[in-house]
Amino acid sequence: MNRKHGLLYSALALLYVLHNDWWLWNDGRLLLGLPVGLVVHVAYMVVTAVVMVLLVRHAWPSHLEVDDPPSSPWQKGRGSR
């Protein structure tokens, strides 16, 4: 594992810990017309999506991307008859 993988996995662990919203659970303030906890959760989901994209692009195991040749002639041309 290289340093980039370690940083991405650490970011994933940090996001897991931050998902538990203890500090804004009973906060009734509004931000952008929405409860502040909901706005923070939306921002959290955007950051999580970016981290997941980075994980797929940079930490996906390359041995899983090996294309196997079709085992029968029926599998070769699926969908085009």
C-alpha cells in the first residue's frame, strides 16, 4: 500500500467517525432555510461521494479488471442477433 492509498483509507475512516452527528442533533437553528444538521449532512454526503470516487480511481485493485475471453460463441454477441 502506498501513501495515497493510506490517505484515502484514513479519510474513509474519518468520514465513518464523523457520520455520527452528536453535536448538532438538538440544534434548532436554520441555515439556508433547512435545519443546520441537515445542511451539514448534505455537505458530508458530497465529501463522501468525492472520497469514494477517489478510492475507485486510485485504490481499486488492478487485478480485478482482467477481461476474460467469452467461453462460448453465444456470450460473444449478446444483444446483437
